[in-house]
Amino acid sequence: MNSVAAHAGCLLLKLEVTRTERRVDRGRNESEVTVQDFERYGPIQGGEMLRPDPRPIASRVEKQIELLKPINFSAAYVDRMNPDERKAAVKRFKAVGVLADLFS
């Protein structure tokens, strides 16, 4: 059986394996026990396609568009912006990157 897990930004393929372990109880009696475990196999290129984001895209796009609406793009307005207003505008421009990611 195969399993896919996220690990440090990439996807890893994990295989289910059966192991035999030797255990000792409190009475010092030894026994062998069979256990199921997972073993790391390796990274999967393009593995994100195996776990697509199931949320509808329209609501996420609308949210990002709402972040951009308040920005006035005229040169005169930008010249009058104070540093805090410029920082706030830059944060809103990050929505463009989010939109690009949604469509890629």
C-alpha cells in the first residue's frame, strides 16, 4: 500500500511495510510481534497534483480582487502617499502573486 505525505514543502512517497519485532514483557518472556509501519521511499516530482486544493477557486479569487480594489493607481495619488500607505499598498499587491498561484 502507498501513502503520500507532505514533508518540508515536497511530497514523499511512503510504503507500508510489515516488520517483526522482538519484545520482552515484565516477566522477561520474549515474543515476536508483527507490526505495520511506513517506510520513506522518496520524493515525488509533481506530486502536488496528487493532492489538489479542493476548495472552489471563485471565492479565493474574489477575496484577492477585493484587496486590490482600494488602490488608486494614478501617479498623482502615489506621489501623495505617506510611507505607511505605501507599505499597505505593497501588502495588497501581494494578492497579485496569490492570484497567479491560483491560476497556475
